[in-house]
Amino acid sequence: MLVDDVFTSGATLNECARVLKRAGAAKVYVVTLARVTREEF
């Protein structure tokens, strides 16, 4: 499970999930506390 405080573009979480999957993780779950909208980004 990946936990991130703010989801912006998702690039970091995607990369982390890719590495975990390559290392053998069957599933990767992501939890974020807030999301930045396009206007804020």
C-alpha cells in the first residue's frame, strides 16, 4: 500500500507502483489524503 499526502500528477505514485510490481507485488493499493485540481496545479 502506498500512502501519499497530496496527489498531483500521479507520476511519483505510478513509478512507485511500477517498481513494486516489477519486484513481485501482486497488487498495489494507493491512498491519498487530498488531490490537486488542474486549476491549482
